[in-house]
Amino acid sequence: MSIDEIKIGGLGASRRRVEDNRFIRGAGNYVDDITLPGMLHMEILRSPLAHARIKSIDVSAAWAVPGVRLVLTGEMMASRNLAWMPTLSYDTQAVLATDKVRFQGQEVACVVADDPYIAKDACEAIVVDYEPLPPIVNPTQAMASGAPVIRDDKVNQQDNVVFDWDVGDKDGTDRAFAEADVVSEIELHYPRSHPSPIETCGSIADFDRSTSKLTVYMTTQAPHIIRAAVAIVAELPEHMIRIVSPDLGGGFGNKVPVYPGYVASILASILLERPVKWIEDKSGNLISTGFGRDVYLRGQMAMRQDGRILGVRMHTDSDHGAFFSDAQPSKFKIGLMHSAFACYDIPTAHLTSRGYYTNKAPGGVAYRCSFRVTEAMFFQERMVQAAADDLGMDQAEFRRMNFVQDDDFPHRTAFGFLTDSGQYAKCLDIGLKAVGYDDFLKQKEEAKKRGRLLGIGISTMTEPLGAGNSREYDILGIKMFDSAELRVHMTGKAILRTGAKTQGQGHETTWAQIVAHELGIPAEDIVVEEGDTDTAPFGMGTYASRSTPVAGAAVAMVSRKIRAKARKIAAHLLEVSEEDVDWELGRFFVRSAPDLGVTIQECANAAYSNMPDGMEPGLENNAYYDPPNLTWPFACYIATVEVDPLTGVWDVLNMVAVDDCGVRINPMIVEGQIMGGLTEAYAMASMQFITFDNEGNCIGSNYMDYLLPTAWETPGFELHEVVTPCPHHPIGAKGIGECATVGGPAAFVNAVMDALKDTGVRNIDMPLLPDRVHEALTEQHDVSGAPPLRTDS
Amino acid sequence: MYPSRFSYEAPTSIDEAVELLRLGAGEAKVLAGGQSLLPMMKLRFASPGTLIDINNIPDLAYHRADADGTYRIGALCRHAHLEKANGLAEIQPTIAAAAPLVADPIVRTRGTFVGSVCHADPQGDWASVMIALGGSVVAQGPDGSRSIPVSDFVSGPFQTVLGFDELAIEAVVPAPVGDRAGGYLKLERRVGDFATAGVAVSIERSGSSVARAGIGLTGVGSSTIDASDAAASLVGGNLTDDEIARAAELAASASRPRSDHRGSADYKRHIVATFVTRLLSNLQLTNQEAA
């Protein structure tokens, strides 16, 4: 009698992604696909220099180009109090430069013209007279005495320090180190990377003077936050602002911040009273928008001789670029860096962090990472491997003996997070078995005798996904909850809207599966819409793997509200009291007479045609969900590699992933997320970085220098799963989107370092380019990857 | 990515193309595969006044061996044509080894061999291969055609001796002296990346004795490098381990790499030596073969 949940596309169904129907036909609707009547085009002139005083800007030749409608400079923005805008981290950022340019690629002027070719030609006609200043490309330079103050626009800013911050127990940690038998150390740089969504950022601002309404089609992962920001920055009434985020070609954190191009296109539309489109080019995206990482980490681990970890010290120096526009919960200056070591039972820890301004692009975003968790977990797993080596212990056993045990939950981490569930040792065991750990260790010894270098690297971690709870997590004071609204129509079909914003995660598919699970309405009968602030309920958007933990929970909760009302309707239709009605998937029935029942579709019909006396008609509701805690998925990644000792080239022999993200809504999508994340992890470990030379030139401003991995060189991955349901999430799910990007890099790097163990080299900075590996092998010293780039001149 | 304004011509004969080049007076560029030119135009690194698209000229897509063993590649022969050519490894082993390593499969379906040589990117693969093979380029101008050895053809980074009114219509590899063997190795950070370093090797020998050798180096100088001393050192020898080691050392010292984000200069020189050694060691004959 009861419905087969998999058949209706419910929980656990590897349902094909409904959005792919239009994507694979080229029928997606991205910002650049939208054309409005009378639309003009905007291009941005960017600074060629990293640090320079602007002596003058001559725009007369640009105005003279036929078809030019508007030329905007910082001076014009300043006259409207728009030269600077607030960032998501309580700093300010130049919209268009006025006094100085502070990074290569900074926005200096904008041209609006009849077509983008004209706008680009006119940009080239603008003459800017720069007086070069010494550029700063790393924290060491930023903290040097006599360093130029980059943010001399800020009153009271005497140096290049953005913040000093610490968390944990300093005294307790000092005591732990005093009692330690062994202390291990490691120091490394997590290089600057870039989310590089395939679609760049862009907007179409459309200000309608007759209604005073501003509509902005925009590439944003968080349309509601943008609406609030526009209301504040542009001083427009919030109800007269409509932000529409249509199909997004990826985001990975890059599309969370507010960028100068958005603001300039909005002002241009208001001034010209015509729609103004701005589409960033690829270089503009790479050179100016939210980057990831660029953190220098060092630390120590205190241990007993038997391998028990007693305490950890960590310090980070982070490079934020010219403006502190990181996207992260306001309370945490270096994001959730202190989630490091959460999977290990460590009594005490202390983290100190200092942020620096440099002459580099601003906007440390969580590149497929829950707020600096990628750096935290990379450091953790590099530290753990170094510690195991120093102790002479097997790296798997060292992890196992220090794991939080299955019956120790809930567990308070040394930095104060509360983890709630997991089976860490089980995941590790599955991973070791899959990779053939013991056999590989033997193979490695055999290979060594023949001059071949094999290595194995492990990375195990639990990470905090799904900010927030509202007690601790907010952005600019707005609490990090999320929402869903469900309308069930008379025929039992439904529309669901949430405050999240899909950008490849497959919300249109998976949200419907949650509704199907809760109500028994087939997933194909539910349409999902997100991204239009005029129709979607308020939410904080999609990043930090928060959609399923927060918005997904709201989808379950609103479905339950609908079911509660449907139960009353069912009782009315069945002519029994509500207490006598039971539920099975898709159907209410009389407990004492199970054959007597009504389907959810019949209840929906009655909600519009035959409701009980006194009941409000209709079957729709909304839910705002404030999660009690973060979710804590666990992952175990193990890579094996062979290093060519003559060239330093390394090949991945095997990569095994064991992920426990709790209950899986759509296993196929989960696997896709893990494979995508491992691919990005492999890229960061092997080839990908943005660096800078002594002049502050960005090396990595195009896709010949900044490499995205392709199917040709990316290794295969073997995936395994463990399911430990989240105890507080309504359907037991945990975040997954970012686990592999976060945990993956350390597995590859640890594997290469394991192959090089006999050299005594402790660290090679990512990416492990062949020349770096070769240098470590032949020179037997650590290899730093910190900018400035080593060149001949 | 919006290029500057340009005009577009699509001639249907070589003569018409040459006339358009003449009229272009140095402001015209030839469009064949466009895999380097179009990105450079979009970045506005190149802003030609006129694009002369030669894709409508018939009978230029060939690659063929003459009866005497001379091998000819027409101006519209795509990389993929060579990659997929049956039996190429037997007659042109260096070309066959390089073809699947050029850029990525997408570029290989559009980009052309001759266009790549004319682009004269120091990181281009085909110029190295042509140097190793002692090949030449046939240029057609208003007053007739001439043949230019590739070692003279490339005059600097992205520069050739081709006149503004000349169209490169064919690449020619001379017939081998004896048996031809060779190979190509390239180190790249990722498929489709420019070479960190690349080495093309070709030898021709009678029995076990090397009659002719060529070594071209990719991405380790401001233009493609002809490691002629290294190649000359092999002639008359039998590819002994000592001879190979000497050639590797000479090739490395002929390279002029710069340190950059792909690797240090020292590392690139080391890769040149390693690749020369690997390539030549693969060509060593077993005693049985030599006999």
C-alpha cells in the first residue's frame, strides 16, 4: 500500500538533476543571456600598477568616442558619496580609486557605451598619470619597519595590520608544552588561489524612474544580503530594490561579496535611466575578485612519548590584500580557523592570528570552504603527519589513537566547538582497507631498493559546516538562519522557494526530494525556485556548505507544517478526530481501519474545495530555521603517489575517499560534489596558485598561468561512504559540498612528503610543482612558495 | 574579451591571399586555426587591421610523403590530422611523438602545424620538431615562392623572417639519410599548459652509425633553440652512453631558460639534459638490432 520512496524521488534516490535538462541543452539563463530594451554596456578600466598615487585622470578622449554615454571616475563617485563602500568585514573598499591604486587590477574608471566594444575602446582612451609607490606582496614586507602604509585613507591606521586575534587557552597550552615528551613543529604557506567559476561576475542594473524601482540581475550567491547592502550603500528603500540571481555558472564563494562593478552599474543606470550591463572578463575576475587562502601557518604539537597529543599552538599571518573584505561570520576575524584539530581529542590549544594589508586583490572568500577551514584542516593534517614521523609512529595509528571516540560525543573541542557525532576510526579503517595500506607499505620498501620513490598520504578531518546558529554566526549583524516557503496547489503539485541560491549544487533536484520524503508528493511534482528577492523568502544564501544544513532543514520543517495542516484536513475528510489519524508516506489513514485513508493530494484538493469549518483555506506555509549547531561531517582521504626522482614529477597511483556526511539526500549528487572537490584539491596540491613578483604584478591573471584541472590529468577517485546521521538536523543530513576541497590537499601533499621522507625535508609549499619537488630532493631542504616569485631579474 | 576593430577577408586562392597581404601593408594577419591569434586579439595584445582567413583556400589541408621521402605539410593541416594519421610513427617519429602533446585536444582540432611554426612562440612545439628534422617553410610572395630553413625562419620571440606580403603555404621535411628515429618529450604543469621545457630529437643513421642528428628545444629561451652543437656531437657515433651524456650536457648549455612560475632556470636546464638522455637512450639499438 505504501509508496516506494525511491520511486517518487525521495530521500536516497539518485535522481537525475532536473536543472541539467536546460543546462546541457544550452538553455540556461545566465546574467549575460539577459537582454533588456535600451540596454547599455559597461567596461572597467583597471590599474596596471600594484601601488601608485593617482596624479590625474584625463577622460576627455573617452568621452569623444562615438557611442559613449557615461564615463565614471572615483572623483565622480566621491561627489555622490559612493567612492568607497563598506565590506562584509566592517572595513571599507574603494569602488573607483580616488587617491591611490592599491593593487594591480583595481577599478579606476568605468565607461558605459552602446556596445561593449565601444566601451572597451573608450577605456583604452583614458589617460591616467600614476606616481608609482613601493608595492607590498607578503606579510613580512607589510610588517617591516618603514613599510609604506597602504591604507593611509583610514584615520588612525599607522601600519599594515588588519587585526590581531586569538582564541583558546594560552596558559593551559603553555603548561601542556612544559609537560611534553616530544614537541613537533611545522611551518607552511597555503598559497593564494581563486574560486574561478566558469561564469565571471556581472550585473544588469535597471532603474525605472517612473516607479523608482531598481532591479538588478546579478551573479550572487546571496541575493538577500545584496539587497540589504544596496539599500545601505545606495541609500535606496529596500522595498524598491529587487535582486535577481538567475542561473549561476558556479560560485565557490567568489560570488558572495559586493564588487565595485555592481555598484558602478547601479549608479550608471540611475544616472542614465537605462539598463546597464556589466560582464567581467576572465582576467578581471581572476585579478580583482574574491580569492581564497594566502595564509602563512606555523605551529607546534606537544605529545607524550606514547603518542598522545597534549596540546597545540597555532599562529597564522594572513594576507588580505588592499581591503579587508573577507566574507565570513563577523565575530571570527580569521574565519573558523580554530576548527583545526576538531577530530582529535586534544586537551588544550591556543591560536593567535594577525591579518595584514598588502598590495594585492582583496576579498578572502571561502573558496569552497567553510570560512578558512581549508587552511585549518590542511595545517592540521600536515602537522599530524610531521608529528607521527617525529615520534616514529605509523601515521594511521597515530591518528587512530588520538581520534575522538564514537562514544565520546557530544565532544567539546580544545577551541570550544561542540562536535556531535561521527565514527572516525571506522572511516579510517575502510580507507586503509580500500587503499591496501599494509601491502602498499611493503611495495614502498621494495620500490625504494630499486630507486623508485613511492609515498602514501592520509588526511582525516571533521569540519564545521552549515553556519550558523544565530547565537554565534552573523554577517554584519544579520543572523545566519535560512528559510523555505512551500505552496501546495489544489492538484497536489507544489512550488518551493528558499533563501538559498543554487549555483551547481542541484537544489532544484534535492529540495524536491526532501519535500517528497516529508509529504509523499513525487519530486517531479515540485518546482523549486530561488534567487529572486521579490518572491523568495529571506535567507543568507549558499556558501560554506550551509544549504542542506540550514535551508534544507527549513525545507523539511515547512513540509512538516504543511503535513500538520493536511492532517487536520484528513481528519475532516475521514470524519474521525485528528488523534485517530496516522501517517505513512503520502497518505493519512484511520489507525483502527488502515484501509480508510486519504492521500496528500486529496488533502491538497480539500484545502481549496472542502476545508473544515473555521480553517483558513489553502495549503502553504513558510519556515525560518535557526540550526542549534553546525553539522560535522567527517572525511578520510588517502592518496598514494610515485615521484620521479630525476624530474620531480609525481603521479597519483590511487586516491580513496571515505565520506560521512550523515544521511545522503541524493547519493549521485553527493558523489559528484566529492569528485569535484577532490579535483580542486588535486589542482591546488599540484599546479594551481596565484603569485606576485617584486613589482606586485599578478602572476595568474589568465587561464594559461592560473591552471584549472582538466579530465586529462586529473586522477580517478574511489569513493566510499559511512552514514552517521546528524543528531540535530531534521533529516540527519550534514554538509558535504566542501569536504573534499578542504580535506583533499593534505592527502596529496602528505603522500609526496612521505615519498621524500628519507631526505629529512619537512615541507614543500603547494603547489608541489615538479621543480619544487626536485629542489627538495636534490638540495634536501624545505621549499617555500611564498611571493615574491623568484625570477632572474 | 573584446578585440579592437578589424576587417575580415576570406580569399579563395593563394594568389588572392598574397595580394590581400600586400594591400595590408603589414597591418594584416593570416588566420588559419586561430588558436593563438584570436586569444591574443581578445586580450588586445594583437590588434591587426585586417584578418585574412585562409580556410577557404582549397587543397592546403594535406600532409604527404613524396616518392623520394620528402614530407610536406600544407598550411591548413590541423594538429589533429597528424595526431590521427596512420603509420606516421614509422616515417616521421618525432612528429608523431609531438602531435598528441600539442596543447589540448580542443586546440588540436582547429590549430594548424604551419600556423604554429609561423606564430614563433618560443614555447611552441612544432618549431622545435622542425629544427630537429632540418625542415623548412615554403613562403609564397607576389614575386614567387622561396624555401626558408626553420633554423633561419624564426628570428626572435613571435618573430619570423616572413615578409608582410608572404604567405607560408607549406612546411617541408627533407628525406632522411638512412633510417630515421626520434621522439619528443615535454614537461607541462597540465595538459594544454605551455611547456616548462620540451625537447625534440631526430636522428638518421646507416646501420648503427648516426649520419644526421637534430635537437630542438622548446620553452627554454627567447625563441626556439637549435641545439646544433649537441646534435653535431652525435654524428658519426653510435649513441653510446657517453655520447648521449655529452649531447645532454651540450643541449642543456645551449638552453637559455628564465626562472618563472613554471620553474627555475637551473631546473629547466636539468630537464633539458634529462629529456635528451631519455630520448636518445630510447633510440639506442639493441645488439641484435645493430647487427
